Amino acid sequence: KETESKFFTYANGIFQSLNHLLWPAVCVCCRESICQSRYGLCRRCREQLLCAAGGDYCPGCGKDVSRYAVLNGRCPQCQCQEMHFDSIARGGIYTESLRTMILGFKKSRTELDEVLGFLAESALQGSGFYEEIDFVVPVPLHWSRRLWRGYNQSMILAKKLKHPMAKINTDLVRIKRTRRQPEAVTAARRAANFARAFAVRYRPEVAG
């Protein structure tokens, strides 16, 4: 049995080396050649993602801020702003590697769900409201865009979350086809773009 085990270990090593020779591994983000690694990221992209995901941030606006500057869940910059939510969990900063991956994820690169799902799950577990989550609600696509794209990226990420109690809820629906968000440059235009774009199916569990 010991000889057999050594043989399989040796054979597996040869197979892995041959596999890497014929199909060299590349970073899922920047496409640079890499050795096999978890989530398929090169060192540079991995460090960018971890750096963006780490650190203290305002649970209201998401901007980097010291935890000692936060009062009642808001930093000084957003203290007086009206917000229709209690808190956020930030999975990263929309720049460099994360921006590249999100844009790619929206353009058929669904294999990026492993990395993005890991960032989302880590952000939720590190939030102060993880145990209070009742539902995970993926932002819906308009039916025409869903038909064109073939999938809803928010739903794919929602299925990657491993919350022990919260269930995926699809009662939020999009009732208006909106322009693509990158086309709406300012915050005001983005808000106007989404105005009256969503509705909630009537269900007893979401009443109120």
C-alpha cells in the first residue's frame, strides 16, 4: 500500500507538471502567467484586492475613515445626509483589479464568481449585522437585458453567499429599462436613472 501511495503521488506530480506545461495558468484578472494558486490570482492582483477590502470604512458611505471618527454609524462627511438604509458592508474599492473583475463579470466572465463571492461573503461576515440578515435580495435586471446577457450577475453572487439562515428573495423586480450606469456620469444622473425603476411584489413577509 505504501508503494502504491508513492506511485500515485509521483504520477499526480507528473500530471500536474504536464498540465501546467500544456495549459499554463494565468491570473483570472490581469492574464499574467502564474503558478497555480487559490482563486487563480497573481500576487499583485491578490494584494490589490486584499488592500482594498481591508481597513476601516464608514458603514454609511463606504469611504475610508478611522473607526474613531464614526458616530452613530456615520462619518463626518455623511452625518447629515439622509440615507434609506442602516448600514453597508464593503467588499472592496471600485478601482484597479476589482474594477477589472466586476466589468469582466458583467461581460460573460462568470468564472470570476469565486473571487467576487469570496469578497462579498468576507465583507458580510465582518459586518456588524451578519446575524440580523433575513433575506438576500439580488438586484434584478430588466427582462430584456437579462435575455441579452443570459444571466443576472447579482443572482450568481447571491448564490455564493453561505449565510446559515438568510434565504434568497426575488420579490424585488425591475419595471423600467434603464440606461447603463457608466453612461450616467454624475451621482444625480445615476439617481435619476434608477428613479421608479423597481417595485416589490406583494408578499406578507415583506409588508411594511
